[in-house]
Amino acid sequence: MTWFADLSHALADLAEAQAPSLVSVHGHRSRASGFFWRENLIVTADEALPDEGEIFVTLPGGNTNAPAMLIGWKAGGFLQAGE
């Protein structure tokens, strides 16, 4: 194999290993990705969060429209997933 093929396989393995922690965050007019920092805590870009209204996440496994609540706001958005 070439170094490029080795790199490609390594990146594919990394993406596969991280997939269970990735989520889709969406509000009324926005959609962004996020990731689980720890159980029930999702980190996403603050500009992805709506100024008002509800926030939902699509969890790994396809559970769509799981409600989320904003629990903190700073140089990255922090969400609490779940009801």
C-alpha cells in the first residue's frame, strides 16, 4: 500500500470509531453537527444554536427530534440532551 492508502484507511477507522458520538443539532432555521463531550452533554458551535425556540438533536442510531436544552453558552455551545 502507498502512504496515501494507509492514511485513507486510518482516517476511515477514526471516523468509524467516532461516529457513535456525533449528533445533528437543529433548531427552527439552523442545522449543525455536534458531539457528546460526556453522557447527556453535547458540544456544538454557538452560531448553530437558535436565538429562540426549541432545539432538537438527531442522536446516533437515528432517534430524531430528541429535545435538547441549552445549559451554557460560551465560545462553543453546550447542550443538555434528553427530556
